[in-house]
Amino acid sequence: MVQKISLKEAERRAFAVNFQDGLLDIFIGCVVLEFAVAPLLSRYLGDFLSVAVFLPFFGLLFLAIRWLRQHVIIPRVGRVEYGAWRKVRLMRFNLMMFVLLVLALFLGALSTVDFGLVTGWMVAARFSLVVLVLFGISSYFLNVPRLYVYGVLAALSPMAGEWLYVNLKVPHHGFPVTFGLTSGIMIATGVGLFVRLLRQHPVPAENNAASEMAAE
């Protein structure tokens, strides 16, 4: 018996496929990795430059991901045009992300201003709360359940790092350890998804033939 699904459900499933190539996981993992590496660089570059030095890297990473989507992913799985409902939903998502990022920036500035006046636990709790909400909303709007797991891991990282710092005297509030582990899980998951997609969706024969003709 053929199961009938609504147009919205079909679009939702097609939209979810966009995030099964692992590229989003790799990008998020690299962003999280910054929190593991930046504390190690702050001694030599200062707090500001130890973060700013990653901006060119993220720009190149973004361009690399766009290139992979255009030349590797789309030839295998195709391109989907979304309706007005999905576009409105993405606009709401982008707006909420903007508000949350501004809030995160404000909390980061606040932590810098009152540094020494509040405990490391309070700073970690602020960070964890924003990260948990950020990933939770992303998972809901993008329909990617594993982002919930990433959110929990990222939210626990500063708290676990502070515990390591207080109890085991791990330097840099444990960030290189906890965020390094979290980013490693994300990047490894993304690489695994990317390799699986390449194996399950080889380039169609007509695309191979067209490439060979173009080469000739």
C-alpha cells in the first residue's frame, strides 16, 4: 500500500536531507574547537587576538563548505526549492539566532567587566544556558535532532571544565580538554556522515559522462 504524505511533510523530509551530509557538524565542531585552542593562544596573542585569529579560518571553512555543497553534494542528491512556509520559518530562525548571538555577546562583555566579581561557576553557567538555548532552537527549526545532543555536550563543557580547574587544577579552566573532546565528537560525526553520503549516493552516470566530454 502506497503511503500518502502531505506536501509540507515531503518538503520537511527534503529539508532534513540537507543536514545529513555532515558539513554542518564539521563547521559547528570547528567553531567549538576555537574554545579549546584560543585559551592556549591567549598567553602569546592576548585575549582579543587569540579569538580574532580564527576569523579568516572560519571564512575559508565557509567557502570550502559552499564549494563542497555545490560540486560534491548537489550532483549526488539534487537541489530542492522550498515554499513560502519554509522560507518564513527560516527567517524566524535567523532572527532568533541574531537575538541569541547578541545576548551571548552581551553576556561575554558582562563577564569581562565583572571578571573577578563573580565566580567561574557563574560565568560557566551563563555560557551553558545560552549554548543550550541556541542549540535547542536550532535543532527545532532545522529538524536536526542530533543538535540537541551537541547542545548538551557544549553546555556541559564549561561546567565540566570549571570542575577540572577547581578540583584537578587543569589550566585554562579545563576548556582545552572539555571543548576539545566535544568538538572532536562533532567533527568525527560530520566526517562519518559525509563519507556515508558519498558511498550511498555516487555521482550519476550522466554526470560522469558529461565531465568526460567536457575534459575531451
